[in-house]
Amino acid sequence: MAASADVRHPMLPELYDRIDSFVQARLEEARRGVPAGSDTALALDALQYLASRAAAAGDLMRTGIRTHTDQAVRQTRAEEAWEMLRHIARRWHEHPDYTAEFAPTWRDLVVEENRDPSATH
């Protein structure tokens, strides 16, 4: 697999790590007292799997590994992964560890990161 600059991003891998840690901690809290094998436990397992798969996009951006030949597909997958984590995290928006950095959409993050610092309003 070849490295690709188009999926590398200076800030997003660390942000993926932080939001994933937040989501995983909330899922562990939710799991307390839930009987193993119950419908709730199975749903939490499924949600944890989805969150982990979405967080893996941060690793791909960090390493620059190409998972598809089309740049647009890679960007779409990264956007979908961020949106999935963001929406899961928002379930706990009143939790004291929730931070505003989890709230922006992917497009807001990418536009902010690519904004020209010399451009002022």
C-alpha cells in the first residue's frame, strides 16, 4: 500500500483519538450492571464495534495508507467515520468530559484546517 498525502491531516488523527476515547469510556460506563448476553449488552457491543471501526480512520490519516484508489472515496469514508463518531458522542453532550471539539461537522473541520490564516474578516 502506498502513502497518500490526500488522506493525511495534521490535526484530525489526534481528534479521532480523543473522541474515540470519550465514546469508549461512555460505553464502558453504560455497560456496568448490564447482564452479559442481554439485548442491551449486545447493542453496546455493536455500538462499540462501529465506534472502533470509525476511529480507525484516524490511523489511516496518520499513516497515509490508501484504502481505495479514488481520492473522493477516501475522503467520503473519512467524513462518514467522523460523522459516526460525532453522532455517537453527542448522545453524551451533557457529560462533563464532552468537549466542543467533538461538535463540528467534518466539512467545518476541513474548511477550518484549510483556511488561509492571512484571510481576515
